[in-house]
Amino acid sequence: MTRKNFWVASLALGFALSSPQITPILRAQSEGQAPGGQQEQQKSGTLVGKIVKAKNGQYALLTDEQAGKGVYLDDQEKVKPFEGKNVKVTGVLDVAKNLVHVTDIQAA
């Protein structure tokens, strides 16, 4: 096993064992205060990261490998072919669920 593959495998294992859920990403940036004091619940945009299969079996976009931060993806069949690959995901982030409603996914 090459040094790079060992590092990636170790990181993936650490990620899988660290928590049954992915640490929420963009929460601080997307929970801006709306008029009336309500928090913004959805934010459109593009995220870049690596598609991984979380411990709970769901595919997720790992956006910060060192910190283990990422978001779950709603269209599991659409992202399945990209497992282990770096991608650019366009969609709407549901902050409350830490879930991206995927509208487009492309190899990065």
C-alpha cells in the first residue's frame, strides 16, 4: 500500500469511526439571522469535496478531510458513481438536516 493510499484509508477509517453523523458544514455561514429573528434554513450554492460512504451507509460530501466535516446528499443514486472521487456539487443546503438537495454533480 502506498503512503498516500495508507493516509487516505486511515483518514476514512477515522472518519467512519468518529461519529455516526458527519459534522455539519457551513452552519455558521448559512444560519444568518433573517428579519424577525428566524434563522435561515436553506442556502443555494456549490460545494467541492470528496464523495464518501458514511458509517450509517449514506453517501456524503466530505468537504474538510482533516476535520471530518461534510454534508449528507439526498440523491444517493445520483452520487453513487462518484464514490471516492472529488466532485463539485450544486444544490440547496438544508441547514436543519445538514443535507444537500443535489441539483447537479460533476467531477472536480
